[in-house]
Amino acid sequence: MKRFDDVMYAYLTADNGFATEIEREREAGRIEIAAELERLRRLNDQAYFVLIVAEFEQYVSDLALRRVEDGRRGQYGDRRVCSVLWQRIGEDITKLSFLDRVALLMDKGRFELAELNKLYRTRSEIAHGRALSAVVDVPNTARTVERIASLLQDAP
């Protein structure tokens, strides 16, 4: 996920810049400016959080579409089920919910599914303006989606 690495590099660069400026403003006694920079830093965190989850969602969509296509050709699972699914969605895998696309790639009982559900719910709330005060941990989110992406890639 090369683009994902680029997104994380951009995030870390921006976040380090915010940290430097916030510290500089605090040292100069400009607490109000530092507080405004903190607010903008949280907004930046949210923006990158949404972007990371969106990148992961695209990765899941690509894998799920490939899984359905392979199934239609009899290379995976039940060919008839995948053929019916293909008739319903065609090449637009996004007609399935995000968690349904994940379910094509991993067993529903895995704890990672609950992690993804929480991340996706938070992403949706931020993206639709309902959680603008949410505090997100971008590096932890990145580690989580990279770990799960690895599991999905290795799944039979």
C-alpha cells in the first residue's frame, strides 16, 4: 500500500510541524495562539484519520472484488454464490457495505472485525460532521489497518 506510506509520511511531517509551532508559541507566552494551533492539530488528525480509513476501504474493495471475480471462475468458494453476487453488484463492489466486503475476506468471528467497525463508525461520524471534537490516534490507526490489511492479504 504505497500510497498509504505516503499518507503517513505526510501526516508525520505535518504533525511534527504543529508540535514545533505549538511549543514555540507556548514558550513565547502566546497561549491563545498555541490553543488555536492545538485545535487545528486535532482537525489535521481527523483529516488524516479519515484519509487512512478511506485508503484502507479502497484496499478492502479491491480485494473483495477480486475474491468475487475469482469465485465466479471457480477459483474460490462457491462459484454459484459468487455468480449470483456478481449479478447483483457487477463491478461495483461498493454496493455491499464496508463490513460485508470485509466479511468476504475474513471470518465474522474475528476480533479485528469489531476494530474495523469502530474505526469505520468513527470515520463516518467525522466525515459527516457529527464528531468534530473526536480525538483520534493516527499512528495507532495506521498500525491497526496495516495489521488487518496483512491478515486480509494472507487470507485464503
